[in-house]
Amino acid sequence: MNVWRRLLLATVCGVAVASVYSAPTVLPSMGDSLGVSARHAGWIVSTGQFGYLVGLVLLVPLGDVVVNRRRLIAVHLTVTAAGLFVTAAASAAWTAFAGLALAGMFAVVVQTTVAYAATAAPPAERGRTIGVVTSGVVVGILGARFVTGVLAQAWGWRSMYALLGALALALAALVLRALPSESSSRTPVGYRQALVSLSGLFGQRLFLTRGLIAFFLFASFGTLWSGLSLALADAPWHLSESQTGLFGIAGLAGALGAARAGRWADAGPALPVSGLALALLVVSWAATAQLSWSLWLLALGIVVLDFAVQVVHVSNQHVLTTAHPERTSSVIGGYMVFYSLGSALGAATTTSVFSSHGWGASSLLGAAFATCALIVWATGARRHSATPAGRGRASAPQRGAAAGAGALKDQESCAPGSPSHFRDGARLLPVPKPVEAGDDRTCRDPVQHH
């Protein structure tokens, strides 16, 4: 997993996700062309998101079924290109919706790509690799807004979908040529088993906590980026599509946050970093809400919001792929179900709220979603701090030694010649045996060893 392969995977993610996120910048002109009212224009974005949701459930588990994920990535890119070409050629709303749904469904190649990168990277560099690849997602989401605005201004909104389709086809060929096949040491599972494994994740506390954070996180993100073009095209600014797209450049600072978050995740402090980033997300809406009189404050709010979103997103994926290294595709696909539902909720609600009550109400909606994400994080953090280290995986003798007296105190060394017991509160308990027979230098921690 050298730097060039990381960049190729990041580009795959960028092009795939741009196929879903190009619409917000051109919602007014796209809606007029297809006969969709401004009040319902958000469904143009939501259609791609719902297609994405279907792909997460039905297609992403294939990454754990097939051994050669490189070919799977190429196939998904090819079908995504087909959906983009259908959208570009659409003359009626239903045709465009069908093309957007197909492109969104197979744009889940992003998750297969992230899973491939997480598996191919050494464990010590997994966070960094995920950060670099995920930065491609940020560039795709936000860079597409700028490029879409420029192209739409010159040649109409259809030109962007035609360009993305051509790029997806080119990348499909490049992936087959440049990426190595995965190691055969990864054991594939049956498709039904992969689906059962995916559904089983929704009963796990860690997965649900990170998933709910992602749901509210991307509802807040979708509230901004799906409603912003309508607000900037309205009074008092009346900006053109290319001018609106310039704000995507401000959001590209989030790509730096994604790459840095990967290094933070490798270093370990994912929990406090996520909490700080969510607090920043809430605060960012105070600046974004000033759109009616200050574009500079709006730009500042966009930078902070995208930075915060990507830090939390990378940290979530790092935590989950580390916890489930044997089924990275399923765990990322399941996690992204929350992402897709949250994004669709933000896109559908912000246009309706803006049409009825203006940008101030949309900003309150985005801040409310961000606050909910922070509350879920705080609840999970309290549970984490209240749970003894190693609880759930410790062996029966270890649980017996740790139970009843709370935290371990005054534990003595088990090196040669040291006492054979340690004190746990008021009780005297035997020192556990060494990890390996005959090796008196290394002992099992009676509470923390897994």
C-alpha cells in the first residue's frame, strides 16, 4: 500500500461519491429542467442517497464474499458510470431519478475501497491509510460542488454527470491494472452468512453508538450542503452556480482533517478527539447561520463543520475496522447505513424548512442534529469510563479476581522472587500464572489482559 496506490484509491472514492453529491450545487437549474419544484428539489439528492442505502445493504457485504475485491471495485465503477450516463441524458424526472438511484447504489464502491485499503495496510498504519483514502471522499463531495458549478455555468448541469461517467470508466480500467490482488489468506464467507453477520452488528453497543453518531453527524452535514445552494441563490446574494461552487473550496479543509484524524486514530485517543470535533460541529452552525449578512462567517463555519465531520467519520471507521478486522466490508457497510439515512434526512428536510422558514431555521435544524450526535457520544463515553478495562473478554479466573472490590490496588510484581499473592482492596488473591509456561518475566494482568 504505497503512496500512489493510496492516491488511486482516494481518487476512486472521490469520483464515486461525487456522483451522489454533484446535485446540490445545481438543484435550482436541475429542478427547473426536469420539472421538479423547489420545495421538492431535495428529493433529487435523497434519491441518490436512498440508492446508496440499498447498495450498502445488498452490495457491500459482497466484499466479504469474494476474495478479489479489486475486480469488485472495477465492476461497481462500471455500473456507476452507466447510471451517470443515464442521468446526463435524462429528459424526464423519472429517468433522472432512475439514473441517480443506480449510480448511488453502486457508488458504495467507496466502502469496498476503504475496506480494501484497511485490509492491505499494516495495522500500525491503518488509521493513516483510511485517513488518506477518506480524504478522497471529502475532495469528491466538496470539489464536485465547485467543478459542477463551473461546468453547469458553461455547458449545463448534464455535463458534470457525463464527465463523472467517463472518469468512472477510466478508473475501472486503471484499478484492474495498478492494484494487486488481495492475499489469499483472507477467507471468504457465503453471501447469506455475510448478510447475517451484517444484521448481527446492529445488536452491538459499540457499533450502534458509532452508527448513531454518524446518523446525526451526516444529517447535520446534509442540512448544510443540500440547502446552501438555495440560500445563496436567494436574496440578498443571488449568487450564480459557479459562485456557489466556490464554497466547496472552503470545505476542502475538511480533507486535511480527515488525513490528520487517521494519525490521531493510530495514536489512540479516538474517543476524546471525537467529542471535541462534535463540539466544534455544534459551534460551527453559529457562524453558518450568519449567511444573510456575512459570507466570510459562512466560509469560516463551512471550514470548521467539514473539519469536524471528517475527524469524527475517520475515527468511527478506524475504531470499527480495528474491532472487526475479519469483516471490514460488512462493518463499514453497516456503519454507512447510518451515514446514508442521515444524509438523506438532512437533504430532504433542509429544502422544505428553508422554503417555509428561511436559512435561520435550516441552521437551527443543522445545529440540533449536531447536538444529538454530541449527546450520543457523551452517553457512550460515560458507559466506556464506567466499564472496567477488559470487561467482557477477560477469562473466568480473571473476572473472579476483579469482581467485588472495584479497581485493582497495590498489585505487586510477579517477577522471580516476588510474592505469590497481590492485594485487591481487603482481599489477598493469588498472582495469575505467566503467559507462557516457564516464562516468569511476563504475567497476565488479572483485569486488563484480553
